Amino acid sequence: MVVEYIRYSILDPARQKALIVSYQRAAKSLDAASECHAYELSQCEEEPSSLVLRIEWDSTRAHLNGFRKGPHFREFFAAIGDYVKEIAEMRHYQVTDVARHK
């Protein structure tokens, strides 16, 4: 499993709220994608202009060659495409052994 982090920098509070609504729509595509295990969108309390999407994928390859080339990506991108220019970082990370889950 890999974790993709997408960090957004959105100064306008109305656009911040709109991004959250857009991801509520886009979540349907993530739910339908077998490559996706989990996701969450978080907004920074200290700096609300910073929002981070965390997605767990089977692998980077499954994300890029499966989901992005599969039937669910078009609807996903239609929901969130207006915010691509506001992505400050988008990367895949390997999970280490340092973790605690409750």
C-alpha cells in the first residue's frame, strides 16, 4: 500500500468550502475504484488555506495505471479539476513501521 498526499493552498474561504463540496462528489469515484482503500480530506485549523487529501492506494502503479486510466477517473476529475492549479504538492509515500492506529 502507498499513501498519496495532495496538498492544496486556497486563499479564498469560499473556494475552500467549494473544494470540500467538490470532493464530496469526487468521493463517489474513489468509492467505486477497487485500487482505492481509504481517503480523507483535512483542513488546517491554524491556516485554513491549507487542505490535504490523503488517499490509500494498492500501489503507485495501481493509482496511475489503474485508476487514472480506468472508468472512474473522468468523473473524479470533472468534480475536482478546477482546483488543480492550487495543488502545492502531490506525491506518493510508502508507509513505514512507525504507526499507531486506534
